[in-house]
Amino acid sequence: MKGRTRRACGVAAGLVTLGGAAALVLNAFNSNVMFFVTPSQLVADSMAHTARLRVGGLVEHGSVERDASGLTVRFMITDTAREIPVEYRGVLPDLFREGKGVVAQGRLSPEGVFVADQILAKHDENYMPPEAVEAVRRARPAMKISDKTGALR
């Protein structure tokens, strides 16, 4: 084999190897990507039922229900405009509370229930992921809300 042919074969083999490595990296990256959505976005869009998502918002007051074993929990996540039912099997974080911020990772079932495989709770009184803060701010109705005394907030 001539030197020029040997060099061309080496370059071709290098390009094939580089292309294969790039394909493997992109495939691994694509399988680990999760989109962050709010309940309003999840209800408005027809999200694929197989896509892994992160749904963030507040745990709705009075919505937490536990089964007899205590491991399966059902609750509603709201962004103050819409809510989505969530089902989670496992131990909840210590900071999980009604009315507090939460991010659930999982999939949307065909029945419209978000089946979470991981629950993330905010870590202190002042923290909420920036995406969740912005989503709640956008979803909040632009009307004035009155409290029990009738005074405007």
C-alpha cells in the first residue's frame, strides 16, 4: 500500500471513530434531558406521555393523601392558575409541606396523572428554583385577591 492510501485510510478510520463517539455522547445527553414545565404548561400542551419532565410549583393545601402503607402519596401541584395530580411512591423529603415549593421528576400518564420517581423540596424559607418563580409569576392571575377580612392584599 502506498503512503498516500495508508494516510487516507487512517484519516477515514479516525473520522468514523470520531463520528461514533459523537453519536454516543449525543445519545447519552438526549436520554438525560428533562424539561421543566408548570402545571399550566403541562395542561395547555399535549406533552408526550413518554417524555421525562420536571413539574414545579406549590403543593396545594389539603391535597396530600397517603395510602395505608404510607409509601404512596398523592397530591396536587399548582402554579396558582392550574393544578396537576401527582402520584409518588417512596419517602418524601423532610421539607415537603403543603403550600411549599416542590419539583417532581417523572412522566405524565395517559390518565393525566403525573407519576413522579423523584420529589425535590425547597431547602429553606426563601428558595425556589428561578424557573419555578418565573412560572408562578407568569401564571398568577393579574387580578386583586381579597383575604378573609375583605381587605385587599
